[in-house]
Amino acid sequence: MADEIEFPGAATGRSALSRRILNHLHANPTIIPLFVLVIGLIIFSFVVGERFFHPFNLSLVLQQVTIIGTVALAQTLIILTAGIDLSVGAIMILSSVAMGKLAVTLGYPPEIALLLGIGVGGLCGWFNGIFVTYIRLPPFIVTLGTWSVFSAMVQYFSNGETIAQRDIEAGAEFLQWSGEAMKFGAARVTTGSIMMLMLAGFLWYMLNRTAFGRHIYAVGGDQEAARLSGINTKRVLMSVYLIAGLICGFAGWLMIGRIGAVSPLGGEMTNLDSITAVVIGGTSLFGGRGSIIGTLIGALIVGFFRNGLALAGLDVLWQEFTVGLLIITAVSFDQWLRRISN
Amino acid sequence: MAQEDIELMSVSVDRTKPPLLSARNLHKSYGRVVAMNGADFDLYEGEILAVIGDNGAGKSSMIGALAGAVRPDSGKIVFDGKEVHFASPMEAREQGIETVFQGLALAPALTIVDNLFLGREYRQPGLRGTIFRALDRRRMRAEASKHLSDLGLATIQNIDQVVETLSGGQRQGVAVARACAFGSRVVILDEPTAALGVKESRKVLELIRDVRARGISIVLISHNMPLVFELADRVHVHRLGRRIAQVRPSDITMSDAVAIMTGAMEPPPDAAA
């Protein structure tokens, strides 16, 4: 057929320009969080001044967001499939306890303990995946349950005791490796931060340059449509939960590097903080839309806002207040984008 | 297109040969709901077969079985002379049967290119493809543009556009283009005009004709009687989970077809299936 068919209906009531902007926002969901980050940095540079942009302070923020950032990467994969994972923090702690127990108490070589600990994370993720994929329970409920289950396992294996820093230093110093810092002038960048960025790079590649990554978006956007397109949706979902578990296990290692010890406490806020970073980063809680870079930016926004507000001398409650506002704004924006596109 | 032209086009359909795709005595129940109750089906090479039936008559289940999306409890499906058992839509596609499912089966947040190649992406040659699983995006983009312009959908200028920003007609265009680009033998369209206005429906109709002109056989499930009577070479009437008649649009009026479909009229004796 030679003559061109034009499909009408797209332009109703909206100018070409606003449609182009809309299309850009759809194609590049990270524009808005990036904008928020830049605005925030500008405001803090005026309010706080030089101290804020001091290399030491910038690298401190990076250190502070490394663990949440890593867990948020896992959370991004889950949320892209229209799921949610409330057990990420518990998986992280359970993995770090496993590493500490194996290396310090049971005397395994720390490298083996690390791999087994990450494996524990993978097992937890796999467990979540089975319930979500094959028993078809809502991810919220499954991970609410496994949050408790994994937390109980943490208490069982650790007896509620911390493995002290000096005990780890004695035989399993490798477990603290991620806390080692490289100095770039006044900036101190930990190996953990670098590994987090490398992991983000790897996941970006996976999501954007491989068929598997495209399938994650398709499954999250419309699972039935993905299935009818010939995608093995069960395998995609299982893989995502498994990978998320492995990443949380990896975050457990970073946790040991950060605090130097293995603590059965901590991580309670990690679940919600990771969701916060993902949502502020522009990933839709309804699935199918979002990005790894957005999540990194989201984690940095939270880190810089907390840091900037603290340096400005404001009470911690205003940090919470601001982060809360950011979450609501981000979700409202996502809703608005969805509504006008339908 | 005038009625005579359609008659002319259908002359090329050879019904002395065995059907290209056929089904016999398909059964499927979901609990107590019987979706297929001994359904038969025949599609001949090169024809446009319309399937009509009331809501809940089991058309979509039958189509699902032919497309690999539904596994029948019993019965037999023969494609190109061989009995087939499709376990997934992918297996049907590998044989050259493409389906545009009702509701489109597009991934809303992905681009047009991503959607066209969803589930059958090209990978880069060499190590980049095998080890790093890298997609060959350039090749996919080039082929996507070609397919869309072949089908006269060139007004979709930006193939990197996200599907959910397209209008209903454009989305339908993408879904049909995907099926037609890869469907080497049979394209099944389940309610392709359901969400469309009159003008957009015309475009889809032209697309369907264009695809048939390439020698691809078409199954068209539709409630849109004018569309059915304008396009189809034969009409398969489905009722209560099975085929109750096969008629030629020229032998029957639209209102009689609807009457047979709803059970208000017995099918003519020579048309009963």
C-alpha cells in the first residue's frame, strides 16, 4: 500500500509542544528528580555555603547513601515489576549476620563467608519470589510476612548479640574491606561506594541493553500483555526477586564495612528508606516505569537534603518533614503523568 | 472497496485443498463455565475468515487455543497438515501464527521498537551478544521503521516514542504491525476495532486488506458487523461454545447473521457446521 495512513486522535486538545514535553518525560523519567537534585544543591549552596560543597562533605554524603542506595537498587527492580519488598532490610541484616557468624564464630575463610552470606540473601529473595510468582500472593503481604520471618532468623542466629569490630579485625578483616576509603584530596571515597556505583552501572546495562531488562519493564507494565507477547513472566519475576535478594546480601557486606561490626539491630528503616529513594527517583509504584539512574539520584536527593538541612542547623524533624514532602510530590507527579497519558 | 472486488479477491482462495489451520471438537471448561463445547474451526489459505458470536460464546477461548494462549482440555488442532499442541503463544508464533489479542498485549511504558520486538529481540553478533546479552538496537530500529512504513504507518515518525503516549488507533496500528511483520502464515485479530472510532477503524480495515494481499491468512474476531461483511470471505458463527454455522457474506444478510448468532434463527441447512 503506497498511500500513507495517518492515525488521528493523538492531537486532540493538546498542542504539539506539550505533547513533545510529555513524551520526553515518558522517555526520560529521570529529568524531574535530576532537576530537584540540582535545585536542592543550589539552595543549599546559598543557605549553608562553602561547607556544603567541601569535598569531604560530598564524599560523606556518598558514604551515607551507599547502603540505602544499594538496597534501593534491589528495590527498584522489584518495584519495576509492580511489586514491593518490605523485607530488604531484614535480608541485608540476616546476610551480614550470616557472614559474621560464619567467619568469626565458625572460622570460615572470610571470602567463603561473604559468598555464603550473599547466598543467604539470594535464598531469601528466592523464597519471596516463590510466593509472589507461583502462589500469586500480593508482594506487599508476602514481604510483610518474610520481614518478620527473616528478622526472627536474625535474632535466632545472632542471639541478639553484636560481633565486635575487634573480633572481625582479628580474623576476618576482609569483611570490612568495603569500608576502606581512598583519599582524593579531602574527599574520602569508600570501596563500598565505588562498588555500589559499579553495581548500578551493571544493573543499568541489564535493564536497558538486554532483552531480560526490557522484559522486566514489560512484566511490570502489564503482566498479561507480557505473557501474551511470549515472555516467560514467571521466570522474569523469579529472577528479579532472586537478584534483589542477592543485592541485599551484598548490601549486608557493605553494612559490615560501614559500621565495622556485625549488628543484629539497624536496618529497620532500610525498607522504607529504600522505597523512598526509589519513589523520589521517579520510579512508578505501579510498575513498568522508572530507572536505575533515577534511584541513584533519589538516594542522593535524600542524602543531600538531610545533610544540607543538618548543616543549616535545622532540627532532625525538618529532615523527616522535607523527605515526606518529596515523597508525596514524586508520587503525585507520577499519578499525573499516568492520568494524562490515558 | 466495492462488493465485486471482494468476490474477485476471494476467487484465489482454494477450498479444495485441506484447510491451513483447523480444529476439531475442542473442549475447555473453567470450573463450571464451559468455554468450548466441541468447537470446530477451519481457516483456508489466503482467506479472511470472520468469527462472530455473542458475548460469552467462547470465541476468545477458541482463538486462545489456536494462538497458544489457552490449552484446550481435549480436541485436536491441525496446522499445515500436522497436529500441533501449542504450550505458549511463543510456540504458535514460531510456526508463523501471530495474534493481536483483545486489549493489545503491548507493554505501555516501552517504546514502539521495544514493543515490536518484545519477546524476540535481536542480539548483537559475537561475544557482545552471547556473553553480554547486548541487544542489537540498530538492527531492530531499522527493521521497525521498515515494517511500519511498509504498512503505511509512516506517520508514526518517532519509533522511540513510548506506546502509552500514542492514541488508540496508533496503538492498534503498532499491535497489528507487530503481528503482520512476523506472522508469516496466519494473523489472528481479536476485536481489532473495539476501542476505535469510525475513522480509525477504516485504517485498521485497510491494514487488514493489505496484509491479506501479501498472502497471509487472516482470522478476524469482531462484533463490528459492517466490518465483518465488508472484509470477510467467510463467516464462522459461534454460539454456546461451538461453531453453529459457516456462511458467505454474500449469501446472507447482516440481520440474519446476528439472528443465528443469538439463537433467534436456525442456521440455513447448507450452512450448518
